[in-house]
Amino acid sequence: MATTNADSEPAGNSLSRGSALEQLPPRDTTTLVRTVRDRLRLAIALAEIPDGKLNQVQVARQLGVSRMPIRAAIPELVAEGLLESLPGGGVAVRPLTETDVRQVYEVRLALESQAVRSAAEHGSDWNLRQIQTIVDTHGRAFASYDAAKLLAADREFHMAILSASQNQHYQRSIVPVWSIVERAMVSVLHITTVFDNAWTEHAEIAGPLCDRDPDAAEAAIRRHLGDAAEKLVTSLAATIEA
């Protein structure tokens, strides 16, 4: 199994975190399937499961479960574009392409540019304070984060904006493509300036949000997502060529 190595971690990050494929504790079936799905999603994003046919027996053994929850989780991951069905049976990890990244960021731009306007106009004072708190808290700590924590911090910021929009369908709509977003982001985690710049840009989004300036907030998030898309496409292209 491929694992994230020291060269792919930002400077100062610890490699002491466990694998996304560590054995799971006993739990009820519904929760187990959901947890297996989340672990598989993260493992694919972190390249702990390489492209190619998914070895369900091996993954089940690593997680300490039967193949049932693996099989039950697969359809959702296929729908998200992380896995694809094979003609002869079974599924494979779907290779990530530049087209995937560009299309996913088109979706993000459409949803988040409108959501940030709604958040500025309709978000509660508590919502907006929470967004600023997220920026401040993670901005102070992210240099010590491992890959999974960096992804979680970025997710928390953007989901907070979608939640603050007061339109629950924004957040529901972004969920199916977010796995592709995080998988692409892993390709730039070794570039320490990327997340440094990202948190500066998050602060530039949070400022006009807290000032309830929808035009400035939308402009800031458009710059942020546009820059991110280009960096990810460039990084992915370099990885493919290598």
C-alpha cells in the first residue's frame, strides 16, 4: 500500500498519525458502513490506496471488518468518482485527471461564490464569528498539522461558510465533489507555502464576511478558488509527467 512519506508532508509535520486504514472498533452495522466509507475516502485522498483494482480482502483485513461494509460503501464512492466499476467485476481507484480538478473547481466556484454572498447578507453574527475563529485557530496551528489535519482544517473553513449561508442545499451539493477536492489537495501538501498562502486568503475572505460586504467577500473567494485550481492542475500535471 502506498503511504504518505516525509517528502509529501509540510515542514514540521509529524508522521505519527495512524493510517486511515487502521483497524476499526466494533460498532453497529449502519455506523460501521458509514465509518468504512469515510476511512476509504480518506485513504484514497491520502494515496494510501493506490490507483488500480481495489483489494477488498486486504482493506477489510486492515480495518478489521468483514467484506460486507466494504461492499456496502463502494456504490457511494463510485458515485463520488473515487472508484470505478471494472468490466470483469470489482472496482478500481479511479485515476485523478486535470479535467476532474478543473470541473470540480467550476462547481466550487459556482456554489461558494453564491454561498459567501448569502453568508455575508444572511449569516448570523454567531456564524460569522465562528468563521473568524476558525481562521484564527487554524492559522496559528496549521504548520504542525499532518496531511489529514490540513484537509480537515480547510474543510471546516469552507463548510462553515456554506453553513452560514442559511441555505442547507449549498452544503449538501458540495459533499459529492469534496472527495475529489481533497484528493487533489494532497498533491500540493509538500509545498509548504501553499497552505500558508491559503490561510492568508481565508483571512481575506473572513474579513469582508464579518463586515457583511458581499461583493468583497465574493471577489476574495473567487481569487482564492481560482488560484487553488491553477496550482492543483499544475501540480497534478507534474506528477503525471513524472
